[in-house]
Amino acid sequence: MTYKKSFFLISIFSCFLVLSGCNSYDKLLKSNDVTLKYRAAIEFFDKGNYGQALPLLEDVYKFYIGTSQAETVSYDLAYSYYKVGEYSLGAFQFKTFAEGYPLSKYTEDASYYYAYCLFLDSPESELDQGSTKSAIEAFQLFVDKYPSSKRVDECNKNIDLLANKLEKKEVNNAVLYYKIEQYKAAVWAIRNALEDYPATKDREHLSYLVVKSSYLYALNSVEEKKIERFTSTLAYYGDFKEKFPKSEYDPELDGIVKECNLNIKQLTKK
């Protein structure tokens, strides 16, 4: 038998085995035998074939509620969601498990994986951060409930990562007001960001933007409001210099102060 012919026959046989396996799995999915499906699900799960275990566990889950196997089925279902990347469903199922089986040997793991699924489901900082906030709360709850857990350090690291993401979102949103020339809103939003995140590494730059936004807002105000708003700019500048006596922004800010004082002097004479 030639090499090409041998290879062709082996390929055909391999395809046959794959198709046979697919047909068997399809028949299993369509089966009404709950016990058979559950046994197969456990076998797939134990081998780490979570993608094949998951549809079977979803099918049999409702049939085992209230039975002695319910606890295991519920946890395996949650874990399978997590392993295949269905983090939102995994979080929901882990939370359901932890609340439904508070004394289970799996409860600590379920509580952790609930938080971790939310962590993995947390989107980029530009998007809504609902799951990010929920993940922080879940990790903190885990740390409070299981202070001796080996996962406490990991939880705290993840909390820091999530908090940094929230900081980035708030800071970027605040700076956006400056970029689109909404200077009044920029002053308000940037000051809020500084209050919420006093340790931010961008503190100097943000404080500079408060002064500049206030100045540009005053400059574009109606005449009767200009003195008040230039005076506010000088106050923000005073706060800036108190925190940053020597800054790379000094030349520009010195020019702004000079312009504010000049405008106030001219407006006072009118």
C-alpha cells in the first residue's frame, strides 16, 4: 500500500471516528434519559471537557433541584460557565450557589469565583463600569468573610486593579469636558475626580486643568460675571501653588495669573 493511499485511509477513518463521536453526542443531547445525561456530564466535567459538559448540565439542572445531587450539579454548572468564558452566567450561578448552600464545602470557592467572574467580565474603562463596582464589592465581601483565605492577597490586588479602572474612567470623563471646551463642567468634574481619587498620579496635571479651565470659562463669560470668575481662577491657582510649589506648568500658569489680574484691574475701572 502506497504512503498516499495509507494516509487517505487513515484520514477517512479519523473523520469517521469524529463524526461517530458527534453523532453520539448529538443523540445524548436529544435523549430524555436524565440519569444518562448527568453521568455523561460528570465524565466530561472530570476530564476538563467543560464545553461538552455544560449543555448537559444545563439540561439536567432543573431535574436535580431538591435532590441529594443538587449541590454538585449547581456548582459544576457554575464552574463550567466560568471555564467556557460565560462570565456573566457564571457569576449569577456562583452567587446563586453561595446563597443557596451557605454551609457547603464549596461555598468559599463559589464566593470567590462569583467575584472573579465579575472581575473577568469587567469591560474597558471607556464602557459602563457596573460589573467593575460589583466585583470590588464581591471581593471585599469575600475578604471580610474569609480573612484567613489563601486568596485574600489576590483579592486585594484585583480590588486595586478595578479601582484603577474606575479612576481612569472618571478622570477621562472629567478631562473630556475640557477637551470639548465645556469649561464650567470641566472645573466641576475634575475637582470631583481629585476629591474621589486624592492619590491619583495625575493630580498635578488635573489641578493645572482646573486653573486653566476656570480661566477660559472666565474669559468667555459675560462682562458682569468676569471679575467673580477671574477671582475664582486666582483662588484655584493659589491651591495649585500650595500643593505644587515648583511645577512644569509654572510658566503658563504665571501668564494666566497675569492675565487674570490685568482683566480684573481693567473691569474694576469700568
